Amino acid sequence: MPEHTATGAFFTEPPGRLFLHVSPSPRACPGDDPLDLVSPDIGGLIVSDDDGVHASAYLEQVADDGAFTGPIIYDPAVYAREIARPDEQPALFALSREMRAASIRLQPARRHAQVSLTPTRYLYPEPYRCLHNAAHAAAEIAAPDIVFAVPVDHTWLDSPHYRELITVLVDTPGPKALILGDDDDPLEKLDRAQHLREIVTSVPGLALLRTGLAGLDALVHGAEFASIGVSAATRRTPPPGLSSTGPRSGPPEVLVPDLMHYVDGQRFSTMLSQTSQVPRCRCPECARGSIEFGERGRPVTTFTEAADEQIAHRHNYWLIEEWHATLMRGTESTKRQDRWRRLCAEALGNHIPINARRHPHSEPLEAPSSLKFWAAG
Ligand SMILES: [Zn+2]
């Protein structure tokens, strides 16, 4: 059994850790995930138990393997299955009989996680009492190895709710981890990306979990730590009752480095099917196909099959880690933010020539609203 870390040091040294976020499925084994790409010095692993069953076995395998030496956070992910109700006191730990049974089964998993998230239920803005109850319960159980999970529906990012969220989180002691719920991109509206930035910069000790590139934006603007999903299922958090977290078959989502944009591999390939000028990647994962693809690297249009999923996950995470390491270099936060803004502005601009080369029958690839906001500063 690994020693528990001194949690205070874990959360502050170094600041700005980036965690790989996984949610094991029945057939998952740690060897399928790019754990070897996670730096134990500036990264870590978060294991979410979205279905209440499989994280335990996964964590046992990670522990048995012994190769992963970075910090591990266990997330019971109750928010994936249950919605907070105002008539329950406290909302935070009021588990159903099924959940109690699941949590007993999960006890072995808990041993291997150095830190756990609270089993907070999914929080809608109405009524505010649900968030207040959860924050109150979190304050009561404050412990060095517990982080208050704050799984909020994306509508919390709208006015005036996000201001209430800031007030409650500022008043709640200890580390907090914000999780944005949405069936799709929670930042598809420009002002939501802006309000999220305001939340991150206003709440000390805040983490942002289960994101894509929003995790990097949060880190360069002072978030304590962040996590980026290995797959679309852990980059998004649908409200309980919506099924999009289920296993996904078909082409993987692949991160296009020039565009800083996750795209459907098949759609991207079809879109650029009439040009040879396609974005290429020379990351170590893509370089493994160098005999086939040549020195210029693998075309990002070649991730078209379900069988490409594992290599796409490795490619995606390698890029993220590379950006993370570059962005967090040095200590001056204004320089980090400048680097991030320039990176995003360049990626936003690159959408224009890519779209100009697209197949005439294909839809243009619209840059995400969040990227537009980040590029503007
Ligand atoms: Zn690559």
C-alpha cells in the first residue's frame, strides 16, 4: 500500500499539475491508456468511476503494475449517476442503497488513491440550496486527502448563476474541483468561456477537471491543477440520464495540432479528401508510422477507424503534455498567458487555409468559441 502523500505539498508543489483523466470500461486495462506519457513530476492520474463498478479493478492493476509513480486521484463520480435534490441533507453524501453497495465494493480501490474527490451529486443552478448543502457538507468533512468535487451543469456558467458559484466556492475552505456538465461542449457560447475564466481567477485553490484544452487555459490562469480526458467520454460530463458517456464505436476524436481542435477523424478525412496539403504530426506516436508516412509525419486525416482509437489517444495526450510543459515553463504568469494567447491565435488563424482546401461538398470546420475567446486574450 503506497504511503499517503503530504496533501498540502501535493497540491502546491509544483502548482499547475495536469492529470490524465480516465473512466475504465469493463474491458479496460491500464495498458490501453497512455499512462507512460504522464510525467510523475508535473502530471498525475484521475480515475473516475462513472458506472460505479470498474475503477476498483483498474486501480488494482495500476498498483500491481507499479510502473505509474505519479499522484493518483480517485473520483467516485456520483455526479454521473445522481442529481442533487434540495430536500436531502446533506446532499453530498446521501448515497442510495445501490451507491452504498458500490462504495463498499470500491474500498479496495480507495487504498491506491492518494486523494479522493467527494461523492457530490450533479448540481443544477435551481435551487441554489443544493450547492449550498454540498459546500456545507464539504466544509464539515474537510480532510487532507479529500477534494470537494463541484459537478455543475453548464448553465451555472450563465449570468447570474456563475457569480453565485464564485461566492460559494470562495467561502468554502480547502481544495475544490470544478467539473462542467454538458452533453456537448459546455463552452460553446463565448460568454461561458469568459465566465469560466472569471471563476478560475476568482476562486483560490480551484481545479478544473474532465476537460479538453480548457484545462490548459485554466492552468495558465492560476488553477491549482486540471485534468484532460483520455477520450471524449472523459472530456465531457453529461447530466445523469443522458447516455452519451456510453462506449463509443467508430472513428476517434483526434486533436489537430495546427488547429488546437478535436475533430471527428472520419469527418476530417472526408473534408480534406481532395487535397494533399493536409496537417501532419511528427509526435513520437505518429512517428511510429514513419515508414508508411515518411519524414513529414502522419497525416492527421488518417485516424478514420475505430482501430485507430488507441494511437489517437496517445497522439492527443502527447500534444497536450507538450503544450503543458511549454506553457508552464518559468514562473511569470503573464508570460505563460501571453504564450497561451499566441498559441491559440495562431491555431484560430490556421482554420482559414484548412477550410479553403476542403472538399466543396463538406461543411467548413468552425473554430470552437472557447478558442476564439482564448485567442483574444
Ligand atoms: Zn501525433
